[in-house]
Amino acid sequence: MMQQAVIRKTLIIIAVTFALILVTGFIGLGLGYSSVSYDRILPTLLGDGSFKEKFVLFNIRLPRILITVLAGMALALSGSILQSITRNDLADPGIIGINSGAGVAVALFFLFFPTEPGNFVYMLPIAAFAGALLTSMLIYLFSYRRSEGLNPIRLILVGVGFSMALSGVMIVLISSAEREKVDFIAKWIAGNIWGTDWPFIWALLPWLIVLIPFTLYKAYRLNLLSLSEPVSIGVGLAVEKERILLLLAAVALAASAVSVTGGIAFVGLMAPHIAKALVGPRNQLFIPIAILMGGLLLLIADTIGRNLIDPNGIPAGVVVSLIGVPYFAYLLLKKP
């Protein structure tokens, strides 16, 4: 049984992080090219606002904020799963090539498989999932050895190699595309939050509704997988079966997020680490905090980025990378 003090601390941190998301979101609602007075935000949300105020909040700001929070949550949960199943604190869907695989699939789908505008929103996460799944399976196969199982260091190296190779594929695709399509792909690569309409929320939300409870249900198995291979097998865990199921969940989460936010890395690296530093490495405790922390990190990055330079701002992926790259280097140097 988990100690009551630890559970209480976890619940307090969850409440504080959720409150910070609400505060940051409220600040973000009032900032932007068309500003809305803060004393008018609540009345407008409750239906008592002018046409301009309602349009700015409900058609521009609120969908973007919700998409950003949901995508950050998905990336953080994906990173949490990857770090446990690979037993590697440096695992992140953006670093080990999963996001790059999703990106190539999104680019191919966008360039060569035109669909109706209404279907495009819902087909994009599926295309991203297919690309991310193929990439992750190849990374897994190249990293696995029958004699020693999955080698965490080899996984990172293979993933970085795939990420670089897929970046080259993306450049080839861009060089042969039309100008307006190149602009879209370039924004995607930079991590620009482009899916800012309500349909993108409905396209992303079902993945989280299904996979958050699934991951929490599998938290005990994630604890076992984070131990050494002999220990996991010794307690009767079907290691490869569980690892593949959870890898599929991580891939689906990352692909659904980056399909609407672009190639954002490091959120899945930083959020789990912050959560573990607060409550320890037990998945039942740190995963809920990591999910909220991911939403908060990406929301802060996007709020800063879109208001830093007028009129288009800096992509959220760039802002996150400015923090994430030094943090990744710190973790790399810290590892024995």
C-alpha cells in the first residue's frame, strides 16, 4: 500500500499543476494580435460578450489553448511510457525518431493523397500513426538482440539515426512540392501549432480518452518493465507482449499529438522527469502529474512563442527546444 502522505502530496501537486494550466490558459486568452480585456473574458465565456470578443475567444484562442494542452498531455504520456519500457531516461518520441516517422507520413499524405476538407482532420492522425508505427517497429527491431533483449543505449542511437534519415526524406519531399504545400510542411517541422479549430480537438481527444485509462491500468506492469529483464521475466510478466502493447499506445499518443501540432520534441522527455523528481519513479504516482505537466509546458511555450514576435510569433516547438536541448545535454552528461 502506498503511504497516505505520498498520495496526499501527489494529489496536491496534481491540483496545483491543474490550477497553473487554468491560470496560463486565462492569461493566453487575453494575449495576442487582437487582445481581449481580462475583465471581459469571463463574461464573454458565459455568453455576454460582443461579436468580436466571442469570435476571438471561441474561434481563435480557446481551440488553440485546448489543442496545445491536449497535445502536451499526449506527448508527456508517450514519453513516460517509452522511458519505462526502454528503461532509458533519455527516451522521447521526438528524440528517438517516432515524431519524424509521423512527420514523413503526414507530408506524404498531404502531398499525394488529397481528401475532402472535412475528412482531412480525422485522417491525419491515422496517417501519422501509420508512419510512426512503422518507424518505431524498425527502431525496435534494430535495437533488439535475442541474447540481451532490448538495449536502451542502442535504442537511442538507432532512434537518432532514423530521425536524421527521415529528416533527409522530408527535405527530398519538400524540394519536389508546390510552394504553398512547402509552407505547411515547413511550419509542421518547426512545431507550429497549426490545428487550431474545434474539429482538431475532436480528432485528438478520443485517443487520450482511451489511452490515459489504459496506461494507468498498465502502471503496475510499467513498474515491472522498468526493472531489469530477468526480474520482469522472473515475476511472470510476458515482457515482449506487454512492451509491444505499450509501445503501440506510446506511438498512437505521439502520432495523434504531432499530427496537429507539428514536430515538437522534448515535452515527452522533460515532463516525466519533472514528475519523477516530485513524487518518485512509481508509475501510478508520476504519470498523472507528467500528463498535466506536459500540457502546462507546451501551453507556456506556445503562449510565450506566439506573443514574442508580431504577427506570427515563434513556433512552440522552437521555444520548447530552447529549453529541451540543454536539459537533454544535462541528462546525457549525468548518466553514468
